[in-house]
Amino acid sequence: MRDQDIRELLQSSAGTPDAKSKDRFLREIRKRQDTNRMSFIRILLIQFRYIRKRVWLASLLILILSLTVTIDLSFDRLTAVSDLMPFLAGLGMLEALRADMHGMKELESVTLISAKGALFAKTALIGASHLITMLVSSIFLFPSAASDITTVAAMLLIPYTVTSILCMEVERTRFGRENGYCCLVIAFLVFGTFRMMLHSNISAGTAPGTLMLIMAALIVLEIYELKKTMRSEEYAWN
């Protein structure tokens, strides 16, 4: 059957709706949509309940470890906290992308909160908690570290941002979507790379200004990657 025949069949079997009835129906639908529309705060609160406790416990562990530095005055603790940053980022990305990993993305996309909105809310919550963790850790670690505050911040921020950027890049590939635990593999690779750099003194003596430029570039790149991830969600469900 040709397309023209199908169109004619549909037109003959279904009459044109009455203009007033159509207008009344659309008004009622819009009222329901306005009633069900949720604020961003409510979306955050809903998604907060679905984020597993291990994400918050990881941040708490790092804060506790950072606080002990002020007691022990040990520079090695700064290195230990820095070593945990890739795993904190990997765990956060794994949690934010959990719906995709468990095949729940399609179900999530047809709920009242869109898949894009849910991902943004989870990413915002986890990212904010990790940012607070790094800021507080830097304050705790600085008095005991044999370095300036810029170096302390760089040791925490650079491994974290590198891991999260790589995780977002891999997640947009077919292999990454089918293997959610790639984020943890990336975390191990980043951890190993920074460990080798530390033992080889490759980054020793880097000027604070250079570190600030590196951190700024990584932050800009991470924002760009987040936008690409959100855009891919929008395209996937248009």
C-alpha cells in the first residue's frame, strides 16, 4: 500500500476534531503539565535519595583522612589523599551514569524527570559534594604540607579532573556504555600514572603559576565535556 493510500485511509477513518473540543483538551493538558512541573530543588532532592551511600562515605573518608593531617603533621597524608582523588572521581561518574549501565536509561527518560534532567541533577549533587570535599581537604592539608596552597590544590584537583574527563569521553563510546566499570579502570590508570610521576619527580619544582594554568585549563575542559555529555542525552531522546 502506498503512502498516499495510507493517508487517505487514515483521513477517512478519523474525522477532523472539533476546534473547541481540541482547544479545551489542550488547555486541560497544559494545566496538568503546569501542576506536575517540578522545581530544580525538588529534582535535586528526589535524585539525592537515589545516590548510593558509598558516594557520600567516600567523601567523608577523605575529609577524615585530611583532618588527621592536622594532628600528625605528615606530608605523606597529602599524597595519600591525592591518591584517592581518581577513585573519588571514578566512583562519582559511575554513580551518575548508573542508569545507563544497568539498562534503566530508557525507563528513566519517560518519567516526569527527563533522562537529561536526572543526569544533570545527579552530576550537580555529586560534583558539589566533591568540590566541597576538595576545598575543605585543601584547608586541612595546607598547614602541614611542605608546599604552598597552589601545589596542595593541584595535587587534589588535577587527578580528579583528569579522571572525570576521561570517564566522560569513554562513556560516550559504545564500549564505555556497555562496560560501566571502565570508570574504575580509568581511575586505576590515572592513579598509577600520577604515582610514577611523583616517584620520578617529573612534576617537582613546577611553578605555582604553571599549576594554576593547568588547573584552569582542566576545569574549562571538564565543563566542556559536561556540556557534550548533556547534549548527547538531549540528542538521544529527541
